[in-house]
Amino acid sequence: MRHPDVSLLTHLGTQNVRAIPTFLADSTSQSPGSLVGVTVGLPGLKAESASERLDDFGPTSACTLAEPETHRLLLEMSQRGRQRNTVSYLQFLDPAARAADFVDAVLEEQAQHAPDALITPWLTHGTTATSAELEATREFAILSSRHPLTSEYPLLMGAGVAETMVRDDDARSEFCAELLDCPELPLYLRVHVISPGSYGQYSDGAVLRGLAELVSDISANGREVILPQSGLVGWLMTAFGSRCFGTGITSSLQRFAPAVGRGGGGRRLNWYFAPGLLGFVLRDELRLLENIDGFELCGCPYCPQLDLRRGGSWDPDTAGLHYLWWCRALADESRAADFPREVVSSRLARAAALWQRVQRSQVRLDQRSKPLHLESWSAAVGAA
């Protein structure tokens, strides 16, 4: 059965239930060739709500997924999501001990919401000192590939890995070898990292280089790689063969790590995605940047609805739509290129040059707005 073809996965959070449908509908009308999908996290929504939303998204989405988020099974029960007492697979205390029952429960739960594909369960490798989680993930994938539901739905192989494993050459090689020994399914890979603060971009150079090698090796062996909830780091990895990345609007859903509990959190500031810098700046800083040579305000359909004046009103959902518009544009650009790495490198070079001009000017940005990630991102693309 054919697997869904998608370049960008939008993740629906509890705070942005109107923005994501707007973006999907606009993508269908504005850019019919765009391959934009949507994921709904099952642990955070009531079953009827998840089904209703997936049904609504169907006509305007290239792919709908009911995300099982089975990495939560390594957490205490209180952190497994709002539906931990109603969704059967969230109540397993030791999924590996009852692997067949666990797989059946996870796949059946997804199928109830009629997604376009099913995701095999996984546990996160690197959360303990053993390979038990990786072995369980492999067993889950084998059992899933034999499940009767695979005759009705395409299958994606879920997997999770901690940044410590990605950073270490030997551990990463072992992880890659185990994945390639699993059923030959598109890989739905989550990487768990220590997230940067606020809307900052992830910048651990060793992890980025390791992930680039991992994605490149897996892709070279004929396996498609999907990086859900990876934000702009996911776009960076299109340079190495990743076919799809995922993001949401809130900072927790943009981060290169899974959110636990409710997204957002803390005092909400007015963050604006500056495409020229490939990162976020505070809205009040735009007036300082607009006179920098090469800095251009966006011409997307959503920016005219934003009040970009200092101290004006601010709609975070509209700002989020602007960000998603750019994620789609970046995904489409990489997807259409014969050599995506050259496209990504060019974007990074222009962003670094703009940042140098900002530094030479009298503009002083908030520390959280500085695109300090550009150096490690450029190094990762250049080194791999």
C-alpha cells in the first residue's frame, strides 16, 4: 500500500485549534501542489475531539496522522497525557513485556480515527543505560508489520532517540544499524533533546552533525526519513535526505523535542519569525531591523493582518500562520530542488551575511533574538 507523500507536518496544539485548519485550507487554495499534512496527538485529546478534527482536516490535508506519542510510556502515569485513564495503551506499565497486546492497542487506537497511515509504537533509545528500548521498538515494528490493519493502512515506523546517542559516534552507528535491520518502512523519527529557551533554535553542533550523518545514512539505504515536531532543525535536515519535517505554532511544538503536558507556558511574548535570519525576533525589534541592508519584511498573506508597530496589539495565532507559511515555502523549495543541500546552504549563507550586517550596525537585539544557531547550522551542513 502506498505511503502518504508529504513535505511538512503541522502539529495541532491545544492553544491553536483555529489556526491550523486555517493554514491547511489556505495552503490548499494558495499552493495546491504543496504537500502539507497534520498530526493530532492522541494522549492530549478526547477520542471524539481527535476524530472530529482529523475528519475536518481530511479535505485540506495531504496526510492526517493520529500521533500515539508512545515515548510517554517511559514517563510517570501523571505525565502521559490527559487521556491516560481512557486510552488503553497509555495504561501499560511495561509495554515490552506484553508487546503483542501493546502493539494491537496502539494500532487499533489510531485506526479508530481513520488516519491516512499508522505509526508503529516506539520507546526512546538512550533513556536508560541499556538497549532495551531500542530492542522493544524493533519488536514493535516487526509485530506491527504483521498486523491485520496493515492491509488497510500504510505503515510508518516510529522511533525515538536521545541526543546523547546522536552525539556519540559509536552509539549512533549502532542505532542506525538496528534501524536498518527493522522492517523497511518510512522512518518516523523523534529526537529528544534539551530544548533551548523561548523561541531559540537548537544549536548543539555535535548533535546536529550526528543527526545529519544519521539521516544521510538512513536515506542512502533507501529509507524515507520523517522528522516530526522538529521545527526548523527538521528543515535543516532536508539537506541530508529527510523528506518531511514537522512543526506547530507554540514554542513547545516548534522545538526539536516532544512536548509533555500543555504547550506554551510562561509569559507570552510577541515573537515574529524573521525569514532572513531563519529565527525569531521580538516584534518590537522589527523597527530597528527594517533599516538594515537586506532585511525585508515578509510579504506572506498573514503579515498584513499583524500589527508590527511597537506596542500595538498582537495576535500570536496570526504570527504563527506567518511562521507556518515560511515552513511550507522552505519545505517546497527543498523538495523541488535537484540538490537540496545547495538550497539549504544558500539560505544559511544569506542569513549569516545579514546577521553580520546587523552586528556591524547600531542595532542591539535581545539575547533571545540573536540567531546564534546559524554558526552551528552552517558547520553541520559544511561538515557532513
